[in-house]
Amino acid sequence: YGRNDLLCYRVAEPADLAARLAKGWQPVLDWLAKHHRARLVLAEGVVHVDQPPEALVALEEAVLALDPFRLGALHILTTSMGSLGLGLAVLGRRLEAEEAFTLSRLDEDYQIERWGRDAEADARTARIRAEALGAERFLNLL
């Protein structure tokens, strides 16, 4: 996930979505750079961008330093949100899981505003949200 973190892939248009993504995601990337020494590179669109090797090493070190319980919780957080950065932010108590989950859905929520809701997608989102919140509850019990 560090090689292709959700937070690194931005849009140029529409401008209001681009602004939402920058406002929501950049503080998490700044925290990763400061707290984990992992300065990730941004891309526009879905074209892959290579991340700096030193950033990937720093992320790997952060993950390898975890005990099995926290690693398990990080796995759930990361996969449910599509972002190692958001998972680490919850683990590091930079964000609560609810806030991180909301950030992971900025693009989807924008599309819902434009095109409307879908019951099947809403049910899937509720299941994924519950997984993320459950992982946070588990971390709080450790």
C-alpha cells in the first residue's frame, strides 16, 4: 500500500474535488513525512508514480516495528481505507478511525453528491466502516 497509497493520487478537475482532497489528505501526508520520515510523491490521475525508495524503507520500518496485534489492526485499517498512511495515522493516534474513514471516501462522497446514492454501495460502505471502527476498538483495548 505504501507504493500506491490512496492519498498520493489526486485529481486536477473538478477543482472543488481537488481542493477537498488536498485539504483532507495533505495533513496526513505531512504527518507521515514528519513522524515516519516517509515523504511520498503525489500523482495526478491514476497513472502510477514511483515512490522514493527512502520513503518506502521508512514505511517498511514502521510496519515491521509493530507487534502482531497492532500489525493485524493496521492490516484491517489499511485495507478498509486503501491507505497505509491513514492506517498509520489511526495507529499513531493522529486520527480517529471515523475521521480517517471519512477521508478515505472523499472522492466517493463527492460522486454521491453529484449522482446520488446507491443502496448496494451504501451497504458495502457500512460494512467497511464497521471493520475500520472495529480495528480501532481493538487497538484501544491493547
